[in-house]
Amino acid sequence: MKNEKGFTLIEFLIIIAICGILGAISYGRFGYFKVDQETTKLSMLDYAKNLRPDIVEWNEPNCVTRDTDGDGYVSCSVTGINTDSEVVVLHADCAGGIMSWGNEGCKTKIVVYPQYN
């Protein structure tokens, strides 16, 4: 009677297959959020440009997306400089995702800082 320790080839291949399937599922899910993050940034920048056309230069938005309970929560901040050299900060929190910019599910706050030298 042999007392062998270790895995057989079939057991090893089954483990590799399961890891591959789990990796494919998680890669697809994280890839979705990466695209969604870029779409959110572009959407926020368009929203900011429409809301404040006096801004001559916008920086890249900083956005966080969370979808813990399926509501598509998004939080974004973007800064810009207006024609009077004032710094403008626009921050938006939206419970309905990027499609609700400016709607009742979205809270927008604009702060203007005086010009600086």
C-alpha cells in the first residue's frame, strides 16, 4: 500500500481551469469599471463646460464610481480657471450615475476662489 501525498494531474488541471474561469470573470468586471471611469470623467467635463462657459481652462476631473447596491453612485470634482483668473471648483455627487448630472439625484456645489498671484 502506497502512502502518496500530493495532487494528481487531473486534480491539478481542474484547479487551473477553475482559476482561469474566475480570472476571466473578474477581468471582465474590472474592465467595465475602467471604461465606466473614463466615460464618467468625460461626462463630468462636458457637464462642467455647459454649466460654467466662462472657464477658459479645465483640469482633468477626479471621479470615484461605486455600485454597491446597483444605484450607480458617482462623485466627481473638477477645477478650472475663469476669465478673471479665479479658481473654480465644481463638485458633484450623483446617486443615479452619470446620466443624472444636473438632475434631482445629483447634488452640485461650485466654489470660486479669488485670483491669486
